[in-house]
Amino acid sequence: MEEEMKSLSIIAAFTLSVTSAFAADYPERNIFMVVPYAAGGPTDTIARLTADAMSKAIGQQILVENVAGAGGTIGARRVADSEPDGYTILVHHIGMATAPALYRQLPYKPTEAFEPIGSTASISHPAITT
């Protein structure tokens, strides 16, 4: 469990529910980027900056949708339950790694429900050493 949590904390910043193969013309329609926190916070700000840059790079609109509540688990569940077609992505933070320890009946398994596609930000703090 501890090893699983450690790996989640590294990769959970930006995840995607996907199938194993994409069509050559992906994306054909708008992509929804779910932020499981309120608008205006740090995760939302990073998501909106990322969505803007990604939209320009792929030539398709990425719509940011804030689905706040329950420590990020409501938005994460929406993405976990979505069609694994690459059109619904999740921007999350360390809360993804801590959720299994905080919620007894989490409705998804973070290590199985999502496929990481990249990291958008990292921070360092002088009080945190490795």
C-alpha cells in the first residue's frame, strides 16, 4: 500500500482515462478537462493554462469543468466512470494518492481507473527533504 501511494503521488498530477489505441484523427471533438476542485484555486489555474496550451497544440477545444467536492473524489469518479476514449481527462494532485486512505469505500481504484499522461507542475519546499 505504501509503495502504491508513493507511485501515485508522483504520477497522479495529470491523468487520463484511455483505450489502448487512438484513431489517427484524434481528437475529433472537444475534450473535457475535469478539475475536482473549485474554480480559481491552484489546480484550476494550472488546468486552465494547460488546457489553453494543449488546445492550441492539438487544434481542438479543451473545456475545463470544475466538479468540486469530497476532497476531489467526485470529479475523479466522474472521469473514472467516463468512456475511456480520451475525451475526458482529469487534472488532480496529491489528493489522488491520499484518497484511498481517507475514504473507506472509494468508488474507484486510483491505480486502475486512470492512465497517467504527464505532469503539469511540481513544487519544492525547503522543509521537505528526501
